[in-house]
Amino acid sequence: MAETNGRNTAEPGRLAAVLRPVRAGNGFEEALEQILQLLRLGLVPAGERLPAERELAERMGISRVTLREALKVLTEQRLLESRRGRYGGTFVLPRPEAYGEDELRRRLAGADVEDTLRFREVLEVGAAGLCAAHGLTDEGARRLRAALAATHDAPLTEYRRRDTLLHLTLAELSGSPSLAERYAAVRAGVNELLDCIPILVRNLEHSQQQHTAVVEAVLAGDADGAREAMREHCGGTAALLRGFLS
């Protein structure tokens, strides 16, 4: 595992889409759910450190005792690792390789895939349209271009994480925190399914073309074009998953 010197690269603003105050009565369960979303979305890459316990507890409105209980469960599941020393903290462990068809079908047993894919499409198409229709600030445009460039430069092992970050960036730039929050939850579920199937280079190349079309339409202020390009892109992901399910 690469040495990180204890750094945490997650952007504070991006964490807000996932980490939020939990409801009274279910602090442990909801904290566990939110940290799992953080991991599934790749907001903290493998080998890097989670935000400090104090920050996590404050964001979720829970005690550090409750937070530590949730972290302990994820450590026992080999998703996290606690380290001591100068560069200590709680670190994200590398995720297993694609689980395969059996694990995919097991996960599908507890999921309404069609509902998840359709809701994802509604959120994605809406976010792209809003970004284009309302326009982006110079900083927003810079973030979007950087997120797209990161997917082009990604090695296969990093591609899905950077793909997720590109889509999250669009959701965040839509101007609707509620949309970004819902999208983060839906995307975490989609990633659970995508992690069970292999990365196909031909599909990746096609996705990159679609990503570029979406971003160019958004930056040009072409709301209809952005929505259509995103709808086509979501349809490709849905078709890929259905293909492995059939």
C-alpha cells in the first residue's frame, strides 16, 4: 500500500453530499450507512485516510463513541484499517477485485435494479440540464473540466472512482444540494453492482466519448444537448448491467 503520510484528499464540500446529521434513534446505523457510501463512491481513495474522528462526528451529529463503533465494524470487515503513530488514523483498504456473477446476483436479490437505474437517469439528466441552463461560474467550469480530464488520464484500476467523481461534480454544480445528496446515495448503489462486473475497454472508450459530449454541451449552455447526451450515457450503463444479468 502506498505511503500517504496520513493525508486526506477528500474535498470538504464533496463530503457534505454524503455526511450529514443523522436522525435521532438510529445514530449507529445511519453513521455506518454514510461511511459506507463514502467508501463506495471512492471519495477517499484506497490507501488514504478518512477525515479526523472529530470532523466525522460533528458532520453526522453523533458522539465519537458511536462513530468508533461504526468504524470498528468496518475495520472488522476489512474495509478500513486503524494505524497508530505520527501519520496514524483510519485508512481505507483496497477493495477486492470484481466479485463475479454469483456475487452480482446475490446483491441483486435485495435491490430493485430498474428503479435504481431509472432514478439515477432522472437525477443525472436533470443535473446536466440544470448546469447547462443556469451556467457555471469560472470555478465551476474549471472543476468540471478537471474532473473530465481525470477520467481520461485514469488507469483501469482508478477509472470507476474518477468516473463517479465526474458525475458527482455535475450533481454538485447543479445548484441543488438535495439533488447532489440523492445522487450520491443512488450512485453508491449503482457502484455496488458495477463493482461485480469487469471493466470493458470498449465500453470505457464509449463512455469517455459520452462524458466529453455531456461536458461540452454543459459548457456551451446547451441544456437540451446536455440532457440528451446524459440520457444516452445512462442508457449505456443500464444496458451493460442488464447484459450481465441476462
